[in-house]
Amino acid sequence: MNRILFVVLVCLVSTAQAEDRGFLRNDSGATIQGSNLEPSAASVNSVGALQVNIDSSFQTGTSLIRTEDAAHTSGQPGIPVFFKRTDSPTVSGGTTEDYSLAGISGNGGLWSTLTPSTTGGWSPYKASALTNTAVTVKASAGNLGGYHCFNPAAAATYIQIYDTSGAVTVGTTTAVLSFGLPASGGGNVEFVNGVNFANAIKVAATTTGTGGTAPATAAECNFLYK
């Protein structure tokens, strides 16, 4: 009877020891006993979370972590981003708030939906009674987003657009763009991505595309810019 009880106790003790041998409780994360390359147990804290050391090299030049505004270096590692090819926009599987992949076209363009916003967009400039004295749409570098002009004169009128921060002498200063307006008619265009002006955006109205003569009746124009 005593021998049987002893065997049972030994089994229980052995089982308890085996259960604790998987990990070593190490609340402070201190260095455990032993030497390099010796068998050892992994460390956990008091709630059983695995103690993990992140090697310092992960936060250096070979790291995937990048500091804001840091310069790019050729050959740096990175994580590739995958997209789903859909040659035409289609509703993806799943429902709202499910994880999903962004869709790209066959040539790698990202499908997107433009949503109107209360911020951003083009700024308007009204050039009322525009004639052969240049007026400034924007006094510094920017983009021309489009225009709408009406020509009340009985002959064609041309809108000349200049890229200069200096004074414009209409008929002498070279315009970078010139748009013709039909007699008693108008014209309009929107440049989706804008036309860049390196210095400033200035405009004038004349009877020819490069001349300096004022139209018989001033033009009425509206410009979009940034």
C-alpha cells in the first residue's frame, strides 16, 4: 500500500515539473544562467507573455523603420505592397469595414473615386474688362487650372498669358500661352492637372495672339489657379 502511494506521488511531481519546463518565468527580463549556445528555456513574465528582445540592428540602416524626412539610400530594404488587378472598377467581395486589397488597372494605375471636399481645389480670379494692360492672376509660382472668357467685340480677341514676376509690356513680353476668342463669343477650358508657371501668372487681352493692340471691347474672363 505504501509503495503504491509513493509511485502515485512521484508521477504527480514529475508531471508538475514537466509542465514548468517549457518556459522560464523571468519577470525582470534579466540574463539567464548558462553560456552562449547552451540549451535554455524561453523567458515569460508573470502573466505568461513571452519576453522578446528586438535586436538593435532592426532600428539602424538595415531596419524597415524609417525616420520622417530621412534621405533615401539605394538598396534599403522594404516591405512590398500588393494590390489586386481589376481591369475595370468592380465592387470587391465582402462588406463595409472588411479587410480588402486596393485595386489597380492593367497598367498599374490605382483605381480611385474622387470625392468633393470643402477644402482644396482651384482658386478663382475674375478679370473684368480685360484689355491690353496685363493684370496679375497670381504674383508667384503656381498652376493655371483653367479659364472662361467672353468676347463682346465684333472681331476676334486673344487672351495672352505670361509667366514672369517682372513688368509685362504687352506686345513685347513673350506670352507662354495665347487663346483666341471668336467675335461675340467665348471660350473655356479646364486643365485637369494644371499648367505650371514658374514665376507668376499674368494675363492680357489683345487683337492678335502676340500683339499689343487692345480689343475694341474689353473681354470678361474668369481664371482658376493655385
